[in-house]
Amino acid sequence: MARTAALPSPTVHRSEHSVTVAAPAETLYALVADVTRWPAVFEPTVHVRHLAREGRTERFEIWAEVNGEVAHWRSRRVLDPRRLYVSFRQEHSRPPVTSMSGGWLFRRLADSRTEIVLRHRFTVAGDDPAAAARIEEALDRNSARELGALAALAETGHPVDDLVFSFTDTIPLTGAAHDAYTFVERAERWAELLPHVARVTLTEPEPGLQWLEMDTVTADGSAHTTRSARICRAPEWIAYKQQRTPRLLSGHSGEWTFAQTPQGAVATARHTVAVDPTGITEVLGPEATLDDARTYVREALGRNSLTTLRHAAGASDAAETAEAAEAG
């Protein structure tokens, strides 16, 4: 009887990147372990959403910029705070990648320094050498950016938790949540409808993925140009990551959520930011402190997002009134 020849095993490609940082290993481990901070800390990361968390294991979806495009995949991680190690494996990879796994290792060194080692293992469809080279190039670029971001943040001389923080604002909606969602999704109209927005350019290369560039004005009259990638999942949430941030921030991500609760519809704006301490005196003056910067960021971003939410609520109310008039 003829035997079927076994298919050859795919080639496993390996990469390793490392950096030595003047910060405790526990601080750096905590930054990597908390994926909710990644969009504000790591330049390539756009958005992360947890799917499940149980003990030291977690599953999440992640959107990140890879070779100039926003890629999306699902990952499983195991956290080991005792060993200061985080392992990961993609459950659903984006072609041409057929598998991707690896780990973060934090080695304690003398003088409170740490060596961070980031390892990847991957395979590609058909063992295509050109595809493997593109993935290796992307890993080289993104790993360097991620390790550099950890070093820059941890070596500022400020506690990381003081630099990276989140806050939310929520308002009730008398109309339907999906109408408020539509107002935020169709941001190309904001320059005509929102007082703090002077200019908007919105492109949507594929459904659910947007690039938004706009000029905004803060209460003190200063103008900022920002550029964001946005992930839209109607009618529940819109997440965004600023690729171009104001001088005071090294990272800014956020999420708009719209929900029907037993008490009625609500809309929420959540921000996660990383303050750049080198910009504090330049923006706020020579006597300004990190506390001043935190307060300024909280008030400025909160004021603008609340303004947007109130206009979204107004759009929701108007849609409800229009539907009632048609029904009558």
C-alpha cells in the first residue's frame, strides 16, 4: 500500500530584540503586563480589547500599525510576575503569518537597571521567503519602537503611574444610543458642528477603519493638529489612537462607548494618556509641575470630549423627535 508523504514542517523564524533600561524590572514588567495602557505607551498599538481574563491568563484583540497598515489579531498571554515573564501566542494571525508567539523577559541588573528581552517566533504561508523578510522587517521596526518607548517612559525620573493615567466622562441620552454613535462616527461634519474643531479631514480606506486629522482649539486659545486612527464597531464603540499628539503628550488613546442601560441610554468618553515631562515648562510655563500638567490635560481633553458628547446627545434627541413626528 502506498504511503502518503508527510508534508514538511514550516520554517520557524526567530527574532530577539533587547534594551537595557535604568529602571526597576518590576516597573517595566507592570507596563507590559497591563495591555490597556499599550495604545498610550506603544506607538504602533492602536487599540486593545479584552475577550477573557482568568487568573494569570488573558485573551484580547489588538489593532496595531504594521508596515503602514492597521492589522488586527487575537492573542493569548500568560503573566508570570514572579519570573517577570510574559508569554504570548496569536490565536488568529493576519496572512501571510500563520503563527506568531514569543515572550517578554525582564532581567534584573545592578544599580536598579533592567535588560528587557523581546522574542518572537513565527511561520508564514508557503514558507515564502519574501513574506518572511517583510515580517522580520516589521518586527525589527516595531520592537525597536516598543522597547524605546518603555525606556523613554521609565527613565523620566517620574513615577510611571503619574505619567500614564486614564479618566472618563459619561452623560445620559434621552434619545437612542445609535444616533449618538452616528454623530461621533461621522466626524467629517465636526468642523461645522463643534466649537472646538476648526478643520477636519476624514478618510475610510475600509469599513470600520478611519483616519481622522483635525485642528482643535483649547479654552486658552491654543491650537493643535492631531491625526488619529479610529476603529469603529457600530453601534457600540469607537476607539482611536492619536498618531500625532499635542506637545504635552507622548501618547493619547481613547474610546467612545454607547449603551442602553436599565436606566436609559448613556454615552461615555474614556481617555488614556502619557504625559511628556519635557514639554511641561514649554507649554505651561517655567513654574509648572507634573501635577499642573495632569490637571491641564484632564480639563482640556475632558472639556472637548464632553462638548462632543453633548452635541451627540443633541443629535440623538433630534432623531428621536423626528421619529416621533413622523409616527404622529
